[in-house]
Amino acid sequence: MKVQVDAARCQGHTLCAMIAPDSFELDDIDGHSSVVDPDVPADQEEKVREAARSCPERAITIS
């Protein structure tokens, strides 16, 4: 499973990093999210799916 964050859509709500802190990190300046590693480990897949569902801007894409 792969994950990415659309930087243009992310508004820095921080929900993804709260739900899946091992998969998402927040920028120190604007709080926008980025992916730690696009290849999601199997034990993190459900958390990443939940983070994507929780994103109000729908900025997280899973493939």
C-alpha cells in the first residue's frame, strides 16, 4: 500500500498525524502534513486508512 498527501489541499488540521503518527509528519512552520514513507508498513495500513477517511480536505490518497 502506498500513501501520499496533496500539499495543495492539506490545510494543516493535523488529524492524520494524530491518528497515524508513524506515517505522517507535520511541517514545523505551517503545520501541513507530509508522508514519512510512501510505502506503508502492513501494521500501519489500518491507521493510514483511518487518517485518510478523517481528513476534512481529502488530501490523502491511498493506492
